[in-house]
Amino acid sequence: MGNNLLLLAKMEDGNFEVSKAPFDISDTIDKDIASMEAAAAGKGLSLSKSIEQGIVIDSDQETVRQVFAILLENAIKYCDENGQIAVSLAKSGHSVICSVKNSGRGIAKKDLPRIFDRFYRADKSRSGENGGFGLGLSIAKTMTHRLGGNITVESTENKWTVFTFTLLP
């Protein structure tokens, strides 16, 4: 938890540097999915992807990877047994949109407005489980905003949850 708190504090007080350079986000997301396939398979999860190839953006590759990792790790953690995870990446107009969707119990409508708040846990019984303290989504939101993007969540209880982050190329 200490490292995540330190990272969040750095981002919020302006000591978090974003160094932008052109990189192939399609290739980056593809490789990051491949690195997580074993974790998903170990839980009996089906992991599918729809990645538009050749999308190059001018952004901070490591920060983009961290945002994506938080979303994919959460999808694996909160997916129902033998559930499904679907990742998509596409260019739409002047934006690049990446979505991570997982089946499962979803997030209650009352919790959606606070899901990106620091330390907020929709399911209080999961506090501290698997090392989670409710910081990941707050970090993902702060990082995405530092990159000049946006992050949103949609969910239907007992069906699915989808997190989407949008960046400008």
C-alpha cells in the first residue's frame, strides 16, 4: 500500500512527470494482455481481445501500461468463476479508446459515482483481500487525467462491468 500511496501523492502534488513520445499502443496492449493470460487462465477465465493494429499515440508508454494493468488486474480479480474478460482497443475520430470488460457481480449503481475515490471499496468484505486497499482505480484515474485523457465505468449488477479509458493520439 505504501508504494501506491506514495505514487498517488506524487501525482497529485505535481511531482509525477509525464514524458510523452510516440509509441504503438496496439502492440503495447497486445503484449500486456499476453503477459496476463496465464493469470486469467489460472482462474478458469476466458480472455478475448479486439485490438485495432497500428495505432500510434504520442503519450507516456509506461503510464499507459500502468493504467491498463490496473484495469486488467481488477477484471481478473473481480470476474466470476469461469467468467469472461474482453479487451478492446480502437481509434475513434481523434481519440483512442481502450475498454476492459468482465463478467461478474458488477458494481451497484449507488457505488458507481465513488468507485474512483481513494480507499473506496464497493464490497467492504474485500478490503485488503489480495493486497487491495482501494487505491488502484484512484491511481488509474489520476494517471489518465495526467495523460490528458478520461476514464469511465459502466456496470450492470450480476452481469458485467466495463472500464474505458480514452486518450488523444
